[in-house]
Amino acid sequence: MTGKKIAAVAVATILLLAVCIWGINSMIRVGDEGEIRTVQDAVRHAALTCFAVEGAYPSEISYLRENYGLSYDESRYHVVYEAFASNQMPRILVTVRGGGLI
């Protein structure tokens, strides 16, 4: 093999590896987004259930954990639960710890 052929094979191999790594990262990111949505939906569902049963949204997410069975991996997800008023849906923001948000 000549030097040019070896260089071409090396470049092609590096490009193939880069495409594979990019694809794997994309799949992981899509998986994280789905999990984040699942946690958001669980918090929202618990808050709506509380509102339907008690007539008010709770002021703290801990109330949903204690009384409505809300659970998620707190070591993996950070949930921001901002209650404005007892009759308004709280703002719910979920991030992956050490990662981004959607």
C-alpha cells in the first residue's frame, strides 16, 4: 500500500468513528429527553390529581411525594416546582443532573 492509500484509509476510519460517536450521542440525548418528559408528566399528573381532589395545587413538591406517591430518581433529575397560587398550575422544570434541560 502506498502512503496516499494508507492516509485515505486512516481518514475514512476516523470519519466513520466520528459518525458512530455522533450517532450514539444523539441516541443518548433523545433518551434523556424522553425520560425528562416522563418525569415532567409525572409531576404534572400528581399536581393535577391533588388539585382535583383538594381544590388547590400544593405549594411544595414534597407534598406530592408524601401524599400522592410521586417518585423519581432524585440523584438523576433536578425538578424545579414553582407554585404561584393555589389555583394556578405550578411551573415545572426538569433537568438531568450534570446535563441540560429541554
